[in-house]
Amino acid sequence: GELRPATSGLLWDALPATTGETLTEENLKWPASKP
């Protein structure tokens, strides 16, 4: 899933793919909390 926020591109690249898949709900909150 390429639903990772563009603002945290570098951060998400450092995280394992498995973590990114499990943080699907968090992905929706990240861009919402950041301007």
C-alpha cells in the first residue's frame, strides 16, 4: 500500500514495509494532523 504521507517520505522509507501496512489507519491521521 502506497498510502504513506508525502510529508514523512523519508521517515516511512526507514520503516519496514510491514509496519507501513499495519499503520493504515495512522496514515489517514498523519496528513490530517500536519498542515
